[in-house]
Amino acid sequence: MPTNILMPALSPTMEKGNLAKWLKKEGDTIKSGDIIAEIETDKATMEVEAVDEGVLAKIVVPEGTADVAVNEVIGVIAAEGEDAKSVSAPAKGDAPKAEAPKAEPAKAEAAPAAAPAKAAEAPATSAPAKSDGSRAFASPLARRIAKDAGLDLNAIKGSGPHGRIVEKDVEAAKAGGGAKAAPAAAPAGAPAAKPAAAPLASGPSDEQVKKLFEPGSYEEVPHDGMRKTIARRLTEAKQTVPHFYVTVDCELDALLKLRGELNAAAPEKDGKPAYKLSVNDMVIKALALALRAVPDANVSWTDNTMLKHKHADVGVAVSIPGGLITPIIRDACHKSLSQISNEMKDMAARAKARKLKPEEYQGGTTAVSNLGMFGVKDFAAIVNPPHATILAVGAGEQRVIVKGGQPAVATVMSVTLSTDHRAVDGALGAELLAAFKGYIEKPMAMLV
């Protein structure tokens, strides 16, 4: 029996991806573990590994196709002994056997993505919602049979990949009478349900644009997947997370002196210094140590519980073409400054090449956003759930301060802590920021 290759879910939140490139062609023999295709998400390019053996009989979704839904059939493998030429592409949602390929992190030598081509045909119909708010995943054929038989898909257990409900599951429910009848449609003349409120417009419509701006005075650049994801997540965060801000000034002279001494003492490795610390590396370490010192601030808010994290995993905002990504330094409070520095350089380089693994940028307990290198004095960042805090770091600059009642010049850096007020109250945020300031102004404490 032919095996369908499905579009894999490369992250828990992925709904669609771009099929950038096929690394196998029709007629090629495939072994389990072979890399068969490259998939682009909004954050990275990943390789897809075959989980079955046979011959690639049919490429259903051509390379370059954008917005391919998760679990959509992208190819068909003919089993041993089957005539690959006689295998045809299944009807959408009609899969006799489907195995989701396993995604592997993209290797450095992976070929660049092909240019987007014509999108795949109509996307699959949305599945009905379960009572807990999740979706019942079913093929269109299974949905049609269930509807005709008056069966509720939420009461049917799926046997397909990832629990997907297929035709045989619905037929079994019909025969056994195990699925309760689907809710009846409202009778004619009954008042229509009140429609949900339309989302607030986030920008001018096409018609408004034509009225606001002179034709030919602008260029239209379509939003790519990354920009759409950033817009959606930050809009949700700003609308649903009650932000609270705390700002302090930190003197940097002692930190800059220690940084210079540590860099000067770096041993040689392959003819180069083994590390080169930046101020940002020391900021990451100081924030991680501050969270260890104030564990009540190292938390994440959920609807039912407060997650108190045992490690300080610090995400660091990295600007990449078209947006930004936050690779995570795991357990940063227990790592040396040189480890943090080298990890950060490696992940920043791979982030810009879109070669990070999902586990390298998903999760974390807090984040750092540093615009000091651009001369920004201070700013406030947006909390990115599941984090409850994010530290916005400004430029270090010489300012006149008062010491011992006398004016003096010091290198000062302004930092602003944004907190999720549901999880971190003002006093707790101030305590965390005071601990951070202590490590920055007495940096030797970061070495012990």
C-alpha cells in the first residue's frame, strides 16, 4: 500500500510552511532516515527525514510552494514490489496510510530555498472544534460521511497520524453506534446567533490606502511569514499582558575595566583568542544571576498555575533580515562568561542564516533586548510569553553624576525591565532590577 508523506509540524505552533526544495525526485529509492526535502518556517529552514522505505512515486506539492498546511500530503512513497508509475496522488484528505516525516535541523551546507511558486490549491476545510477548544482533526471525506450520518466527530477517536480521524474511524462509529449525534441545525425562522465581534483593524484597508497616498508614491511589499508571526505575537502580547515598567541607571566603569582585563587574558586557540567578551554577554550573565537571587521573578504565568522555573534561560533578541529571533542561552546562571560569549556568537550567526533548531529559540524564562550599539539611550520592550520579564538595554555613555556631594563623570547605562504584572508585581520587579544592578556595578561577583 502506498505511504503518503505529510507536511510535518516543525514546532508546536506551526500551522503552515513553505516547501522550499525536494532533495529527491520521482523514481528515487528512499531509505528510512534519508533527507528528502527542505521546509521553510517563519524562523528557520529545516530538513525532512523519511520514516518509511520505498520509491518516491509521486511529488504532490512541488518545490517552491508556499503556505502548505501541516498534515497535507506532499508526496507518495510506493512500497517494495509496487509499481511506482501506477501510484496516483490521493484526493485531498483521502489518505489510506499516512506517515508524518521527521524533521531534522538544517545542516550548514543545505541549499538555499527556491523562490516561492504558485501556492497549493484550496486549503483543507477547518475541522470542528472540540469542547475543550482544540480541533478535531479529520479528513474531508471523514467529515462528509460523519455529517451525512449525523455523527459528532468530537466523539470519534482517530486512528490516523497524530490522531487524525479517517474514513474507517467514521464507518466503525456508524456500525457500533458509539458516536453521539451531531448537534442539529437551528430550525428555520430561529434567530441567528450573534456574530463574533470583528477584530480591530490593525492598519488602513486597500481602499483607505488609495485615498491616503498618491498612486505611484509607494511600493507594496507583501508581509512574509516571519513578519506576520511577529505582528501577531506582539499584538497578542500587548493586548493580553498587563505591562509594568521599571528603569534604573547602572554605572559601567568597573564592568568595562574587568571586561578589558578578561579579554586581554584570553588564551590563544587556533591562533585566535578563545573568547572575546562583549558588554551584552555580561548583561546576560547578570540577569541570569539576578533571577537566581530573586527566584520569585523567574516565573511564567498560565491560566491555572504559576510556573516557577529552576533554571534561568535567557533569550537574546537578534536582528535578522525581515525581523528578529531570540536564541536562548540555557541555564545561563551556571555558565562562565566565555561559554555565554561563544554560544551567543554561534547562535547569532546561525540565526542570521536561519539555521537554528526550534528548541534553540523556543521557550526560555526571560529575554534581553539590547539597542545600545545603535546609540539608543533607553526604551521599553514588549514581554513575549511565556516570559514574564524582558530587559531593554540602552547605550553606555558618559554622564555627569554626583558622588560624595561632588560632580563626577561616569559611564552610565539605562535599563528598563518590562514585566507581566500578573506574575511579577512592581516591588518584585524592582527587587530583580536591584539585583541586576548590583552584579553590573560589582562585576567580580559574576566570576565566583
